[in-house]
Amino acid sequence: MKNARKHLHRIAFGAYLASTLSSPDEAGARPRSAGLPSAPQTEGRMAEAVRVDAAPRFDGTLNDRLWELAKPITDFRQREPREGEPATEKTEVRILYTRHAVYFGIHCYDSAPGRIVATELRRDVSQDLDDHFEILINSNHDRRGGYVFEINPLGTQSDGLIVEEQSGSEGTDFDSGWDGVWISEARIVQDGWSATIEIPFSTLNFTKSNDVVWGLNFKRFIRRKNEEDLWAAYRRTYGIVKVSEAGELTGITDVGSGRLFVVKPYGLAQYDKQTGQNPAFPLTAGLDVKYGIRSNMVLNLTGNTDFSATDVDQEQFNLTPFPIFIPEKRQFFLENAGIFSFDIGDQDQLFFSRQIGIDSVTGNQVPVNGGAKLTGTVGRLQFGVMDVDTRSNGPNPYANYAVVRLTESLWGGSYLGVMGIDKQSGDLLDSFNRTGGIDTRMVFFKDWFVDAHLAETQSPGYAGGNSDVGASLSYRSNWVEGKFERRKTGPNFNPEVGFIERADSNETYGDLTFKVRPKITGVRELQFEGFILHAPDTRGVVQTQEWQGTFRAEFNNGAYTDNDIADVFTQRITTPLHIYKNVFIPNGLYHFARHQITYGSGQDRRFTYNFFERFGGYYGGTLNEFRVRANYRPTAKFSISASETWDRFRLPLANGNFSVVLASLQGNYSFTRFLTFTSLIQVDTSNTQAVSANVRLRYNYRPDSDLYIIYNVGTQFASIAPANPPQVRETRFAVKWTYSFAP
């Protein structure tokens, strides 16, 4: 089932160019996994770690005889394509530990080692186009969340957190914002590929020393077969993110303290020239600290926070009357971000961290004095507390942001939560904004979900109409998914530290998707979806309506097609919508229909591509969108990606016939896993009318310590505001050094 209520965003959402070059296009995302009735889930998956006095030899092989002391874990089952059946290739995992670390020895046998796909050397970049292996560790055994460590046959690392267990159909296995210190080596061998991994207990903030029980799971992905194998939780509606269905690890006892304590100072020298301002040559420094107060409680501190090494946003062209949702990329806000999640519908969030430290209209950075974040669990209670202070910068006055989030764990992934947000500002006309809410998720029979929320905001001058209340009922199985939702948002609901598409809405939404797995050569799954959205304002006046019928197909090699047979809109414009230069769509009620054809190539080749054509009506005229994207990975060291979007408008307005092109070219070269070079060039012929470039050299000279050299022309952070407002352009050259150590 598609993400609900995409409505006008599916007309022409902004071009997420380079950031999605190696993944399926959101407009034509690959179908989600489903099919035949599920196989019985194997219960009681148990593994045991063996104590050794010294670490095994760390060369990416299991030739050290110490590995023979551990009993291998071998019973992997398919989640895809044949749920519950034995994996087509054998996998063995052995687990050792010393007083200070745990070690995993992995042997992924392969009957065709010459066809193993291994192309990515950059840390924390998606490994979806490679063979890879994931380890889930739920070290406090609360069955709610855990750490995930991912490695490919080149030894490349990616890691992240699962904060609250999710369904296996949300698109990603883990939140990659968390970075841990661990060591990995891997190599392709005669009968497959093997890897050795060392994870210090301090990385897990693990302080318990006796009678240890961890939640544990493993996932292996075989790219050429598009096959996903798991040790536990291999139901198609589960996946590795289903922490409550993970197995268990025993045997760890009498270990030293693994308390997390990391101090990470930075130094920064840069040249910065912004539009209309004199060049600046600031020299600055700052500090980040992580401290494990206890095994399930972490304190993060940051001072004079700098985000110059953060990836640039992609150029956007917003064709909707609504703001654009752009994911957070800054490290301080990404870590443990899931704890602060409070969904209120579609992409709407009660807390949206990009509202802190970034001007939402211009994309200009707002300096962060510092911040503190405390996250953890006490019994069944999970909590997050954050305070961030920003200083005055241009049109942005100083501000302080305080956030509190609490969730009480109930049964089987159910929870009850509350959130409070307080913004204090130096703006005399908007001196404060407060947001509070209560939400819940209740899971019944593992496949039925009830979600509900009630939220309210307070701002100067608004006495009423400032609430948002909603509830939904969802069902998910291998052959059908359905959702029915009701939500009412008051005209004065204004979460300034959140994200909402629109206020003043009384929404009804229904979606039904059928999924079948026919016995057709090369075809894995077919999907048929229909949804309807009716969203008048709170006075009953029609604002937005949409109904859609969609057909999708997923093929065994990872190719896919996603086709909107009909996508019919009714949309009211209440403020003239600025589309291009001096072209404004006037106020009125518009009816139009659009159609889409999408195809993505198989994902097991060095050259991959996808394209879509979306065409039909658009606010009284027509709009054709054509997008093509290609990736070429000739070697593990070098890859290149290109994307182009061409929007052709024919509007019954003066100067209403025009075209807009957004394009990008990204090149990546990895000298080693620890020294990488990336470049991104973007062209935007819309209102921005500009070429932007970003070049970055990263040297990871020791774990969690880096030297960056960055050159950027253009904007770093994109505007999320509707109607494509002007953005601040800058020319910046920066050298940033970080050093991570444990006192």
C-alpha cells in the first residue's frame, strides 16, 4: 500500500535527485512484499556466545581456530521470495566474546561466487544494490528496539537504530542516523564471502555483566536473486525490524563495563560568501559528547554545533500549494530521532527537527549555540528530552526549543504516548509556540492496527480552532492491506516545530490493496490498489479530493513497474499559486485527472535505470513530467549517477507555455573504505535558474574521526515552503576536523 494521501505531491513532487539516484523513485517505488499465506513462524530461536581470552584473528576469514569453539547458527529461512522455506544458499554465523567486545564470524556460502555483487565502499551509504548482511542486537532485551550493523562483501559499514519496532514494509530496515564505533573486515572467497565483525560493549552502552540475554537476529540479502533470508521474524509482514520476534543470545557473562563515553571536538576553517553580503573567514570550534548514564540511558551534548559536513539537499521544484517534506540529514538530530516521532497523518509530524536551525523559507542555516538530548528507557517507559538554543541570524531571532516525548510500551508493539514542545522566540509578534499531544497504537491479532492522536497548539492571538484529532484502522497481511482514517485539523492548528501540509481540514481516507503472486515466469508479485480521499475544510467547503487506481508489478530480478491507471483530483486554490517566474495559478476550484507509467530495471546489474512519464490535466491546462535516472558502477571504487526531470506546461495563462528542467550528475570515487571523494552538480531552470555544485573529500582516519574538505556553490538546505520562494545562495570552502576519543 502506498504512503497515504500523497494527492497533489504525486502531481510533481520536487526532484530528489542525487539522494535517490541509487534507490527506486518515490513516484514509482517498487511494490511492497506480499503474496501467499504466511508460513508458521519458528519459535524459540536461541544462540550462544562463547568466551575467549583474546580476540580472534581479524582478517575477514574464519580461518582462526578460535571460531571452531562456537556453534554455528545455520537455520536461515526466506522472507523473500518464498516465505518460510529454507534459504537457497547456506549461511553460518559464529559468536565469540571477550571481556570488552563481542565478535561475529559470518560465512555466506554461495554456489556462484563470481556473481556476488559488491560495489559500495562508502560508509553509511545504502547497500541495497549489493549483497549484504545485517545483525540486530537488542541489548537490553526489551523487544522494542535495537542496534543494526550492516556489512557488504567489501567490509563496508552501515549502521543505525530501530527505536520502536516497525512493520517490515516501511521501506528501510533502520534509522541510519546513529553511528557506532566497530570494526569489520570481509572478503570474497572460493565458496562465497566471509566477514569478521568486532563490536565493543561500549558501542552498545552495555553495562550489565552477568546472566546476559540479548535479542538477536540476522538478515542476509542475495542481490542477484533478490532473496532475503532471516534467522528469525521471517514472516513477510515482519522482517528484521520486528524486534519482538527476534531470537535470543545467551552465554555472555563476567564482562567489563561497556559504558558509553565519547568526546568529539571539532575545528573548522572556512570561506563563506552569501548573496548580498561580504565574504567571511570564520575560524571556529565545538564539541559533541555522548555519555551512557546507564545501559539504557544516553546523554548527548553539543556545543557551537556545526553542520558543514552534512550532505546538501537536492534542488526542489514544488508544484503544489503545500509545503514540501524534506528528510533530516544533520547528525545531532538524526541520532535517536525515532524516539521523538509523533505521526499525525501521512508525512505530517508533531515534531520536525528541520524547523530548528534552518530557515524554512530561504534554507539558510541558523547558528546553533548548543543542545542537550537525553534518551532511554525505564521499565516499559521510553523517553526523550531535548533542548536546543539558536542565536539570532538575519531575519531569524534567537530561539529556544524544548521537547519531551514519553511512550509506555503495551502488548505486541502497542504503546501509549505523550509529547510536549515549547518554542520561545525573540520575535515580539510570535514570542512563543506550544504544542502538546497524546497518541496511541494498539495491535490486535498481529495484523490489525488502531492508531489515534489528539494534539493542540498555543500561539499568541489564537484562542480556538487549534486542535488536530485523528484515528485510523489498518490491516496488513500477505495478500491484502487496507486502511480507513478520519482526521480533523482546526484552522489555527500551528505546530511551528512540526510539519503539516495544511490546516483547516476534515479528512476521510480509505485505501485497499490486493496482492497476488501468480505462477508467471519472472514475476514475483502483482498489486492492485485503489484509494479515495475527501478533505473539505472544517466548514464543509470542498478543498481537496482525490481517487486513484493503480497497478504494480515486481519482478524476481528487482525490476518493477508502477502505473496509475487514473488519478483524479479536485483542488481549491485560495491564494494565487506561484509556479514559474511571473506565472501564477489563480484562485478557484479545479478538476483534473493524471496518469502515470513507471519502469525500473533489474537491480542486479552494474548499469541500472528507471523512468516515468506522468501526464494529464493540471489546474485548467496540462502538465507532462518525464523523469529518467541511471546509475553505473563499473568498479567498487567508482560510480556515477545521472538524473533529469523535464516538466512541460501548457496553461491557459499569459506565458503559460514553458518547460522546467532539473538535472543532476553525481560522481563518487573511493580510494579505500576510509578515503572517499564525492561530487554533485545540479541544474535548475525553474525560479532558481541556477547551477549548483558540491564537492567533498572525506578521510576517516580513525573510527568516528574524520577530516573533511568541502566546496559548495549554491544552497545547502532546501526550502520546505510552498510556491518556490527565493533561496540564499552561497559560495563556501571549508576544512573540518573531528577527533573522537573515550576519556
